[in-house]
Amino acid sequence: MSTSLRINPIACTGHGMCAELLPEVIELDRWGYPVVVSPAIPRSLLEYARRAARACPTLALLVEEKAGKHR
Amino acid sequence: MTATRLLAGVADAAGLQDYERWYGPLPGPGGPPGRARSRSRSRRPERLIEIIEAAGLTGRGGAGFPAGRKMRSVAARPGRKAVVANGAEGEPASRKDRLLLTRLPHLVLDGITLAAAAVGADEAYLCAHGTESGLLRRLGHAVAERQAAGLDPVPIRVTGIPARYVSSEQSSIVQYLNGGPGRPTFSPPRPHERGVNGKPTLVHNVETLAHMAMIARHGHRWFRGAGLPSAPGSMLVTVSGAVTRPGVYEIEMGTTAGEVIMLAGGPAERLQALLIGGYFGAWLPVEAAWPVPMTHAGLRAAGGALGAGIVIAFPAAACPIAETARVARYLAEESARQCGPCRLGLPALADALASLAFSGDRGGSADDIAALIPLVERRGACRHPDGAAQLARSLLTAFPADVHRHRWQGACDGVRRPPLLPLPR
Amino acid sequence: MSLDLHGPGLWYATRATGLVALLLLTVSVLLGILTAGRFATENWPRFLSQGLHRNTSLLVLAFLILHVGTTVVDTYTTIPLVAAFVPFASDYKAAWLSLGAVALDLLLALVATSLVRRRLGHGTWRRVHWLAYACWPVAVAHGLGIGTDRGAAWVLALSMACVLAVLGTAGWRVITAARPGPTQ
């Protein structure tokens, strides 16, 4: 069971709250849009990632659980 | 080498009767009642999927995904399905889909009917650009002709879609058919999961469906009689640029790029590069490109992409940076503007390329191009920015000397040539 | 201290909780505007506006429960509980009281949709959330019109301060939205 971060680029409007709440994994590019440095979330950051996803004003940040097999 | 399979009757098979004379009737479901079923290969609709899988047919719309696997994943889902034939040739340098729809519409329509029966669809659409009113009308006539002959159990709806570059992307088409704008959507769900009217939807390029119509008649072993074991069959390529006889040609998969250029009459002037795959493809220096086999794997290994079989012969006297800058500007304007990195990044990329091409600002723009590529790649909902990124990256890789020269000495003479790469308008 | 259901004690409680609820609602609206306007400084990150906005709104609800509760329980007037949610369900100052009911209904819609935002989807949630710009002025009107403290200068001044704060912040929001920024 692995958890990864994905951004819905259509919903994302570059608010930047995710980068404030999960700076270990998300950075902002020169236009203020999030770049996910590494999509796989370590167990220690999982709760922070979920909080960041809840906080996203446009619900563009997704925390996805994959059952091991790649899509 | 050249193959004459799809295009066997291209000169004379636009009408239904001429078409049936050239290619023979369609066996199995979908064929007119009362015809001899000597080859009962496709008697069970699902059998077609096995045959397509055995034939190893891959999509001819650019992605090269195994067609049988796609059909199987749609067919496996519960409920009724939909089939969409994508004939909206978004790439400006591609002409093959247009050729098929104009000269061999019944081959495509046979393919649609076969696919619809195989996956259990009750809706079928054939899409082309809405601006092509003449083409759409003729396709409507072809469908009506077939209806009168009792050929298509699932009626095929000829639909005009917006003539924008991103509108021919498969999720755009599905959203448009659902009554929304012709813009890409975020997945999940993918069309094969939930597409037109909520049904699992099979979206195939028209050439792929034309091949299916041939395979249904002649079998998978026949299909594998051409091409390579890893890349079987034939494909259509559109050759343009500095060649003597530009046009659409049918080749066996695995034919080298150099052989394709010779098929089109050979170079019209000295070449420096080939642009293969269209604006979603990549530049390759001519010496590196010449022996590369026209397969997805072969071009990937050479640092390029097969795409939808577009080959543009680029002359030595033209400037690839200037041409790429023009194309990048077009791609930036064609953005659906839904995703920040594409909406903002592609114009920045176009600006940097134009600056390098025409102003040669002592290095800043070349570094900016390199910095922008990873900022736009894979950061959109569709692959539009990826295409621009790949084009720019291949430019830097294939023409380091030109880039260096533009950086430090300014624009070359080639920028003054009239534009070569085709763009709409 | 015994709860005097007949004296002025509950009436003071109603007015006090109402006033505090209005102040907190104003703060919540201000924080909401700051969040939407992407306000941030070195020491004030965006998630702070959003988090405080959420918590303040819930506090408003808490004070409104007290505000409604003390009103209903007070025997000086006979205002039934249903009047807190349904306009014109009571004869006492029917119009001004009804405004309070409308404001409360709107607030409940705002809070409920926000709690299930992820299930609702962003589009629907956002369309409902525009009602916040209706909820707040209706609450202000209810507070001024219901009349009990209208005479007191400090209450009037406080209300005016709330109105100016919201108008000013909303003005800031409109101006910054119109100005082309890096993400335009």
C-alpha cells in the first residue's frame, strides 16, 4: 500500500497553501504553482499531507492510496 | 518499404459499391445480410478482440497503445459502451486521417462498426473538425448510403468538433460529446472507464479503425505479414518539407526514415534534420535519423518519437531555432489555458525561443529554455505542454552548434527564409 | 446564582451573545476575504487566514446557540424556537427577528457545506459560499433593527466599525483581483 500526491492541474489556481503546509514535498514554481518534488509520501508525513489536501481552497491536491500495483 | 494495404483502392473507392469491389464485403456481424460468410472469423464480435490482439495492432493516433488491449479493457466493463472514431487531425503537418476520410471513408466506417460490435457499444461517433463542412457532409452521405444497405447496426453519428489543437485529444472529444467544451479533462475517470454519456468509451484514431477493417477481412497472420514482429503491419506517414513528392504514403512498420524520404522522391535540397512525430515529436539530425526504423521503440531509442507518422524534411539552409520558435508560439496560443504551468509556461518558452532565434541575447534565453522545459513537462492535465517541451528539448540536443552560434553571434541567415513548418491560418 | 427566567439577566445575555456573534462573524468574513485574496506576509501564512476563518465561524455558531437559547428561554417575550429558523414565526418585532432567522439559516448552509466540502466538490461549495456576502449584512441589519440597544452609542460605533472593516477589506479584494498578477 503506497500513498502518493497528485495535483489536479485544472482545479489548481496557484494558491500555494499546500507548499506552506507541506514544504518538505511541495515547492512553488516561478508562477506560484506547486511542484511535487517526490510523489511518494513517507509514512511520517502522511497526516500533514492529508491536512494539506483538506486545506487546498480548490481541492486540487489529492492524496491517493494505491494498492501496490502501478496503474 | 512501401506497402499497399490500406491504400490499395485509394484512387477509386470513395463510394460504397466501388469500395466493396476493391476491398470485398465485411465478414461476420456488420456485413450486409445474405452475403456469403466464407470467412467466419468475426462471427462472434468478441472474437475480433482476440484477432486484433493476435495481430499486434497498435494505435495510429500517436500514442501507439495496443489496440486489442484497449478494446478488451472497454469490453470488460459492465453496461453499454460507446465508440468514438477520432478523425480530427490536430497536427497541422498530418494529412493521413484526412486522406482516409475523404477517399476511403467506408474502411473507417467498417472499423467503427466492427469495434462497436466487439465491445458492445450502442453509440458510435465519427469526429472531424467542425470547420470541414464539405468533409462532414460527404461523411454523412457515406453513413446514409450504408444505412440504406443495412450495414451499421449501431448508427454512426458524424460530429464536427472544435478545430483547436487540444480539442482532438481524447478526453476533449469525450467532454465535447457530453455537451461540454472541447477541452481536456482531469482523469480519473479515463474515457475507457466513463466517457460519453457515462459509458465506457473506446476512442481510436481513424487509421487504427481502418486497419481493423482490413484485419477482419484478412486475418491476423496477414497483418503480421508486413512490418516487424515487434511492430507489425503497415502505417500511413505524411511526408512534407524539402522533399520532391510530399504526401501521404503507406509503409511497412520498421521502414527506415531515410527510406521514407526516398519514397517521397528524395530530398529537394540538402537536408540537416528530420522532424519526426510532428509538433508532438522531436528533431533528429539527418545522419542520426536516416537509419532509424519507423517504430515507436526505434524512435524512442534514437531520442525521438513516432507520433502520428509525420516526417518533415528540414533543409540545411533553414533555421531550426526560428521554426521551433514559430511552432512554440502556435502551441502556446493553442493552450486550453486550464492549467497554470501550461498557460504561463508555454508563452514563456515561446518568448525564450524567439529571443534565441532572432535576438541571440548572449545566453540568457538558451538557459531559460532549458529551465522552462521541466517546469512545463507533465504539469498539465493533458500532454499538450509535454509536446512543446519535447520539441524544445530535442532542438537543444540536435542542434548544439546552432544554439551556440545564435547565443554568441546572433541570428543566422536561415531566419530570413520564408516559414517552412506548416501552421493553420 | 439562580437562573432568573423573568428578570433582565437573560435579556442581557441575549444581547451580549448576539453582539459577540456579530463581531466574530465580521472577523470571519474578513478572514475569508483575506484567504480568497491570497493575503500573506512573512509572518502570516495563507493557511493561517483559512484556519482562523474556519474556527471563528464555528465560534459564531457556538455563540448563536447561546443567543437563540437565551431568547427562547426568556419568559419576558414568547419567542418560540422555530422563530430562530423560520421567518415570521413570531409576532415580536416580526420583520427584524426574521432577518435574524435568515442570517442563521444562511450561516448553517455555509457551515454545513463547508464541513462536507470534499464530498460536495469545489464547484458546488463555492457557489453556496457566495451566500456569505448575504449572510453578514442581514445579520448586521438584524442587530441594528431589533432595536434593543440601538440607542447606545458604543453599540452603534461598534457596528459602524464592523461595516467599515468589511467594506474596506472587500474593496482591497476587488482592487487586487483586478490588477494583473503573476498568475494572470
